[in-house]
Amino acid sequence: MIADDDTWVLEAVDRFETPLIRYAASLLGGDLERARDVVQDTFLKLCRADRRAVADHVAKWLFTVCRNRALDVLRKEKRMTTTDPSTLQIGADAPPDDGLQMREATQRVWDTLGELPDRQQQVLLLKFQEGLSYREMADAMGITVNHVGVLLHNAVKGLRARLGDLALLMPETR
């Protein structure tokens, strides 16, 4: 029989493994193998963590640990890269695209996203891909909620300025 703490960890793995891998991959330049290693380390830390200290904010805790571990890996390897759109599953819930035009537009958005500063890329991914709240993003990134708002505003503004007509498709930030 599985202990209650084991069940809690398994539920966290089921719920957060895929979003954490996407997030780690975005931080690690699209390297899925390193992202999986980072996420594995994250869940190992969850296994060792005191459930009472983590349970009420498990998403924030996991994304924070994952981010910190990914940044440690980057520091160790001393190489920073940009987000690789081929490894991310943006729009997985969207209906099938209309063909070549939609694929080209999507690629243009990803290319433009890669031109933004790293922190702006991170808030966009955490907000629109992972659905985190401003508080969860702030906690995961180690910044204030207000700074999250500024980064998100500047990121969306920058994308809209660069994308022109395609920017009309972008969701509002609040």
C-alpha cells in the first residue's frame, strides 16, 4: 500500500511533470534531456520536502525549484540560449490550424518571442503556456508581483510592436 505522502507526490508528478518539462526546456534552450533531468531533480526535492511546508503552494514551489535548478545547470555550463519553439507545445488545446499561413504566423510569433529579453520570455511562457497567476510567477522567479506585471506588459507591448497585424491575435495580459 502507498503511504499518503507518496500519493501526494505521485499526484504532483501527474499534474506538473509536463508543464515543468516545458518550462525547464524553455529555460534550457529547448534541450529536452536536460529539462527532464532538471524536473527529475525537482521531484526528488519534493520527495524530501516537508509536505506541511509545501502543500498549500506546491505549484509555486515546484516552478521555483525547477527554475533555480535550470539556472544552476546554465551557470555550470556557462552557455545561455534562446527558446526553441520546436520543443514547446503551444496551442496544443487549439483546433487544427488553417494550413501554411497559420504555421508561418506561429513561427513568426516564436521567432519574435526569442528576440525578447529572457525574463520577458519567462513571464510570457508562465502566464500563457502554464497559466500561472502573477503571484505564482513572482514567487517562481524570485521577483515582486509588480515586477511581473511590468515584465508582462513590456513583453506584450514589444511583441505587438514587432508583429504588427499578427498582434491583434494576442490575448490581453489581465
